[in-house]
Amino acid sequence: MRKRKGKLEEILSKARFHDDIDLYQVLYRDFDNIACVTLKEFIYLSSNFESIPISRIVKIKKGPDVIYSKSNSQKIS
């Protein structure tokens, strides 16, 4: 039986393969800080999600709009 993609996986897939990847910004936990990079840069830094797991993503923006936010994240701007 095949596992269904979650909301975050759907957003990342759409951004990578069906939209302009340069419009997306990823905010992720980097030790005690929140780092903000473009999605393209995040994929490169994480070695395609291997060295930085997808679970560290706390927010994704497309332009000025927040399209994903982890529900249990604390005070992210």
C-alpha cells in the first residue's frame, strides 16, 4: 500500500516541478536559530533533504504569502 503525501510534501513537489522554485522561501530550524533561504538553496544545502530533514522546516512562503506553517512552531517571523 502506498503512503499518501502530506501537505508539506505536496507543496514542495508542486514548487519543484510545476511552479517557479525561485518564488519560494523556506524557514527551517538550524540548531537554536531559524534560517531563511530560497527553496532552491535549501535543496542544495540539505543534499536533497538528506543532511537537513524535511521535519526541520517550520514555514514556507511563496512571495509574501505564508503557504505552510508548522502548527507547533513558536513565534516565527
